[in-house]
Amino acid sequence: MSFATLRKTVCTDIDIGTALKEITSNPHIGDALAFDLLDGRHIECVVTDINDNAIRFDSADCLGDGMTYNKVEKWLDRIDHLLPEEVRQAIVDTERKHIIDGKKISRLERLFLPAAPELFSGDDVLGDEGLYMQLEWYKDRRHRMKIDEPGGSSVAYWTSSQRSGNSSAFCYVTSSGYASAHYASYTWLSAPVCFRIRKS
């Protein structure tokens, strides 16, 4: 199995442990960690945020799995078990904030979806005002666009944000990178994978 760390235009095939050490010791927004899941699917995760303690990675694209919103949590758990062991061991629990049926809650999550306010600003956060600030990475609409498989087309995908005032609808990103919302029972939406690893 081959692994790669990408920095701007440089691509080096190295083992996953070395790639993680390189990125955690000197991270940059836009760095990418590319690897194969245990089921053989390839995934590339991009550094989208860095703070004093950890580095956030978001999958550059979706994995081609369509699902209803209520299946997302089980899907993330399944993906967690398909990660290479080096990546699984490096992931730290992340406190994630949600507004569910008008109540603000927090919970620890290993893998998670981005929230609408991390992707958008202004009215496009669709009810999650004040939870998060838009990440610099996602101010570029092209970074919000994701494909469903290598060589595939741009796909709509779920966020973790419930649509304000509607307990059965959740926010999603359109295939063109814009904000929208739909009923949680819709199955044609995919999901990205986000996680954080501790800085070295």
C-alpha cells in the first residue's frame, strides 16, 4: 500500500507514519494526507484548520456512498474502522457543537461532518448562527465542491447542521458548492469525513 503527503506541488510517496509526523510537525492549510482505506478505496484528506493543539483534516471528496441523514453516524463509525491503524491511533476526540430542535448540545466525536457555518457565512448557515466561524479553506467555493469517486462528477453532501425550525430537515452542500437543505429521508446525498489529530 502506498501513502502520500502533498504540499502545494510536491508529492512524495512515503509510509503513513512518516507522513503523519511530517504534517503534524509543520502543518500548513492545504496539506493533504492520501491513503487507502482497508476496503481498498482511496481517500485524500486536506488540512483545513490548525490550532494550538490539533490539526483538522476534511476529506477532499466524498466516498461515493449515498445515505439518508439518520445513517450518517453509522456510516462514519464504519469508515473509522476502515482507516489504517496509524491514522486511527492519531485521531483525537473532538468536541462538536450542534443545535438540535432549538437546543444547543456538545458531544465528543472521532469522525464528524462539517457544520454549515464552517462552510458558509451569513444567511447560508441556515440556522446554526454562532456555532462556528467559516474556515478560510471553505471561503473558496471550489473547496466546498466534492466529487463522489475518482473521475466522477460533483455531488451534493450532508453537513451536521439541522435546518432551523424544521426537525426533519438538514443542511447540505449542492454539487455547485452552495448551501441548501432537504429532508433527512433523502438518500441521494453523500458525506465527507472530518477528523483531528494532535500536533506534535
